[in-house]
Amino acid sequence: MNTKRALSWAIAGGIVGASALNAIQRRREISLEGKSVVITGGSRGLGLILAREMADQGARIAILARDEDELRIAREDIASRGAEIVSIPCDLRNQDDAMFTIETAARELGSIDVLINNAGVIQSGPIEHMKIADFEDAMKIHFWAPLYTILAALPHMRAQGGGRIVNISSIGGKIAVPHLVPYAASKFALTGLSNGLQAELAKDKIYVTTVYPGLMRTGSTIQAGFKGRHQVEYAWFALLDSLPLVSISAKRAARKIVDACKKGKPQLTITPQAKMAIIFDALLPDTFSEVMMLTAEMLPGPTSAEGDELWSGEKSKSDILPGFLTALSEKAATKNNERVRMQIDTE
């Protein structure tokens, strides 16, 4: 009887807690119609897809990226949807550039209601080929750049009485995956920053959402960097990134992110596989670590000094992987502006 009573109370408490949480999130929910949204890394891949979703919801948008040609094409893409759009070339790894860019975006749009820190890089390969520069580059883009943009945007958000910040971390910011050590280390740093700010900024009605995507079919594998046995590294990475049972449509992922932003949700984990991996690691950390060790043994090992070179995914392609297996990623690369830089370089 006591056990049944305790279970009943636990269920009732869970229902009440869930209802209270839903009520809080409903009060936080906003419409994006007319809101000013700044997206870093907005010229291609997930950033561009997020800009499209925001445009469809009536937002005014600023996209930030380093490549002016990519920005021009992305700006035309978003403008064709009838959205107000500005594009600002910048290098957010530099604090002065980041501050100036956010001020420019605020001036052009009139405010900053939403800041999405999406810009990213990825380096795949054995730790033997990773150099200090690889870790520094990952930290500059995944940790320092978001910190710079957030610090620049906060005065605007506080002055207007609130705002939204969305930080695109990764499943790699929750669990470290072999052959992605610089990426995982920097995403862990972003996760810590994001979750810490989340707690402290809520009093100012600035709601921070930390996003943990799994594999998404953005087409970005051709832009990723590979070290070690370049062609083999690219093959396993591109295969996983393209398979429907392992990866998710980037458009579907973007819709989930936009919805979480509107609701002011603290966290969003995308894909069932990512959720299962996080739960596995939390419940059975030793077993999960053993699985990661076995996984590392199955991945390609280090090679000669040539493996220290960072090759793009496009350069790392080979006949190892039949084209039909990566067809979805290749299609996404074309649709999401991932090929522009390469097309220009070969003209």
C-alpha cells in the first residue's frame, strides 16, 4: 500500500511539474513576426536554413559570415522570401570585429531580439595529427566568438527589456567522440558558457537555449576538415552524415531550433540517437567509455606526416564510398550554399 501510495504521489507530482513547466514556457513564448534576428555562420548550411525559417515567420534578419560571395548568395536567397535581410562580412574570432558587427546589426535592424550563435568548424582525425592550432581554431570559433557576440548583444537586450540567445552546441558538447577531440573540447566549453549564462540572464528576461544537435544533413561534410588518412576519415564521416536512420533533415532540425527559441526552452537535444547516447553516458558512464574506446580502435589510425595536413571534405573524396550512399548530403550541399567557395576557387 505504501509503495502504491508513493508511486501515485510521484506520478501526480510529475504531472503537476510538467504542467507548471508548460505554463512557464507558454508565458515566455513569443512571435517572431517583426523581430530582429542575428545569425552567425548564416551564409550556408544550418545557419542559412535557420535564416529561411526565420524569414518564413516574418523576422528581420542579419546574417554574419567571413565569405562575401557566400553572403551575397544567401542574402538573395532570403530576400526572395520577402524578408528584410542584411549581410555583414566579419571575422568573429576577433573581439573588435565582433563588437563592431553586432553594433552594425543593431543599427541596421533597429534592435537585436534574437542572437543565434551557429558558426562552426570541424576537424576529424586521430589525436596524433591534431596540433595546438586545431584546438585554438575550434575554441576561437565555438567559444570565444559566441562570448564576444553575446557580450556585445546583452546591452541591447537589457535596454529593450529582454531577448533570446540560441547557442548551437552539439552532441559533441555532451559526450566526447573519438577523432573529434578539438571539436568536442570546444563544444564542451560552449555548453558550459551557455548553461551558465542561462541561469544568470533569466532575471533580465533574456532566455538562453542550448542546442545539442546530432548528425544533420546540411551538406557541410564537403567543408569539414580531415586529418590522418584523409579519404578514409572522410568516408566514415560522410556515410554517417548522409544515412537517414542516423542523421536528420537539416530543415526539420531548424524548425525544432526555431520552436525552442520562440518558447525560450533552456535546452534542445535533436535526434533520438543523440538523446539515447546522452542517457547511456549518464546511466552507465564506464560502459559508455568502453564503447567509445572500442569505437576508436575501429576508426582509421594515424599515418605519415602528410596526415598532419588539413584537407577539406571535397579534397578528401575518393572511390572508397559509392556516390549513392552520400546522395542526400550532396543534394543538401548544393541546396544550402556549401559549394560556393569551391566553385569560385576553381573558376
